[in-house]
Amino acid sequence: MSVTQSILNEVKKDAESILKDASMKMRFGSDYIYDDHPIGVPFIAQVAIIPDNKCPSMCVNGKELRYNPEFTDSISVNAVKWIVLHEMMHLLLGHHVRRGERNPKGWNIAGDLAINQLISDYAVKLDVYDELFKELQCLLPRNGNYSHLKMGESADYYYNKLEQEALDDLADERDSDKSDQPGDQGDQGDQGDSGEETGDTGSSGDTDSDQPGDDADTDTGKPSDGKAEDYSNGKSLSEAFDDQLGEHKVIGEVDDTPLLDEEGKDVAEEQYEATATQAVVLMKEHGKGAGYGIAMIEDMITKKATNDWRKLREMITKTTLGGINYKRPHRRRNVKHSFIPANRSRGKTKGVLVVDTSGSMGTHEMDEAFVQMSQLFREWPKAEVTMVQCDAVIHDKGIKDYTYNDLPIRIPREWYGNGGTEMQPGIDWIKERRNEYDWAIFVTDMGFSYDSLTESGVPTFFVGVNASPDITLQQKSFSYIPVVVQ
């Protein structure tokens, strides 16, 4: 064997060894979420963990958690655990769906400033605080170049603050460049009315460009397109954010979820809200880990969290063997580096979802039916659901069958009705077909005489949308849960 071939084999062996060790550290990082941070479990269960040499450190987008093997291998196991937690916090706070038109570089910086202060205590517990914040130079408010920023704010706050500072710096550089122009240009600026008008126009344009909203709209800057608007002497807003960083680094990035392009904003936000709701419920059940006691999280999703999906789950579980759990998956069942929810779908279930389309139900209230249905299909992929629209009568045009293959359920759709409210026709429709269905769910504002309803013949759940939380149903097979919908 030649010397060159031996060297190539050694290099290849080193790369394989690095990947192997990095993969093991990522597995420890995933286990850390399952063991210690219930609020991150629904998110870690949904992402595929993939090595990517093009990724500077780690990057998450809601579907994938990519990591650089060399970077991961170069840091301690506990530092990897903390960065994986950091990535789950990006997802928990919705940074992968909420960037909008904001600059991706600035959004990542703002996200790190919001997250790292929330989980810095875990860096201390893992004994990696110095490694993360002194050696790797992770970001913190009240620290280094960001020492002027106060603690306890959201990514939105930090982004707006830093963008305005970046625009101010670019404006100062532009003004400085103008003052350094050759003297004949200065002479032109002093000539008569025409020169004064030109100077005034330039001043007005400068003022407009300093407004944060204008630049947020124009500098869309997707991470992959490599383009950014020039603001001063060829410098972009992204480069201005880099100047602010200095020696600090963004460790653990976030990208927009692919769902934004594939399915649209409504679908992406719906999936995020459903997963975040599960995360909050898990955190409250276990009472430990990141997220416990953080008001910011509940401020964002508390209205969705009031929809106690556990009760619906319990009802449907009694009639089917299917479903999803978020226990740590068996390692032998992992595909490469992916962790996926475990499916127990030997059985099937079929139910009715009756939507109250009366005049007192707004579009957002009726849309809650699709939130319920999407959640149900994620729990029971083999479920079949018949949606029925009803106000005071059944609307035949509004009867439609759905399965898991219909996800994501798109909007807009047509609601029929807007008349008076009476759910007895829906009960009668179900009773006539009670041998076909295992359960029924009504999505309604409860604005009807629910005490006089007859039994439907199947277990029936009433989801009271923006209705009183104190309603008690007299029927033995009926259950009730209030849901707040904005």
C-alpha cells in the first residue's frame, strides 16, 4: 500500500471516528431532553437528527436537527446536551415559524439572547458555563457587546432593538462617506435652489431608511439566497449584525420551518401551537426542567393550552388501540439518527365531528374543529372522521369524510349555516348511524338547550368554544371541556 493511500485511509478513519463520537454525543443530548426536560419532548420526538458538515454548529427547523460532526466532537458531552436544549427552546418559542420578513442573522442573534438567559442555570448544573459563555462565546444580555440589553425580554424585543442600532450605525457610516467625497461634490451641494432641493431629497431618503419597519420589510434575506440589501458603502444589514457580534458567536441556529413554503403559514402555526400545547401540559405534569415557571411561554400559548386534549385522548383511547406516545423510543428502532414518536396503531377508530355553524359561531371558533381533527389524526393515524356541519339543521353539503392523508387540512373552506343554534339534529344524525361510529365530538359555543338533548348512542364530547367553563351536562354519555380561541 502506498504512503498516499495510507494517509487517505487514516483521514477517512478519523472522519468516521469523529462522526461516530459526535453521533453518540447527540444521542446523549436527545436522552437529556427525554430525561430532564419534558417541555422539549414533543419537539425532539418530531425532528430527525442529521449530521451536516455545512452547518456551523447545530441548526433546527422543526423537522430536522442538523449538527456539524467536527464541532460536536470538539466540545464536551454536557455542552452538547445544553445546545440540544437550546435548539428545543427555539422550537418551543416558535422561532422557526415567527421570523416573517426579519433578517435571519439578526433573528438568530435575538433568539439566542432570549433563550440563553432562560437556560443559563442548566449550563451551571451541567458544569459547562465557562465552556459555553467564555470559550464558545455564546450570547447573553448584560454581557460583552450586549451588556446594554436588559434581561428577560423576547426575541422580538431584542431584534427590534438591535436592528435599530444596526441601522443607526449604517446611517452614520453613510453620512461619514458623504462627508469624505471630493470637494467639487460639496460645491454642487451649495449651488442655488436646485442643489438645495437635491440635498433635501437625500436627507428625506436617509430619514426614511432609518425606520426599522421599512428595512424589516425589504431585507427578507433567506439564509440560502445569499442576498441582502446594501445600506452603506456596500455593507448589508446582515454584515451590520455581524459587526455587533464581534467575538461572540451564535451557537445553535434556527431556520424557518419548511412547512411555511410547503403548506403555508396557517398550517405551520397550527402545528406549532398543537405541539407547544402538548409541551406545556407535559411540563406541568412533571413540574421540572426548562420552562417551569417561565411566564413568557404561557403568555404565548396559554389560550391553546386551555384545550385539555388529554380528556379527549382518554375518551378515544377507550375505543381504539392506536395512538402516539412520547416515551423515549427504542434505540434499535431508530432510523440512523432520527427520533420519531412511537406509533401503536394496530387498531382503527371512526368518529363524527359535528361543527356548530350557527350565526353565533365566528370563523375562528369554527376553525377549532380543524385544530381538533388535526390533533386527532396525529394521535391516531388510522382514524377516520366524518365532519358534519349543523346549525338548526344538518347541511348535507357540509358532510365530508377525512383521514390522515388529508393532513394538512387547508383553509379557506366553506361553512354552511349561520342560522339558529340547535344540536339535537346532530345528535339524531349520529344516533341513526351509531353502529358506524365509536365516538362523537361537537365543536360549539353551547348556545342552545343542552340539558334537553337526548343520548346519541356513542360516547360524546362537547368542546365549548369560548363558552362558560362551568357547564355540567346531565347525559351519562356526554362530557364537556371549555376551549378558549382567540
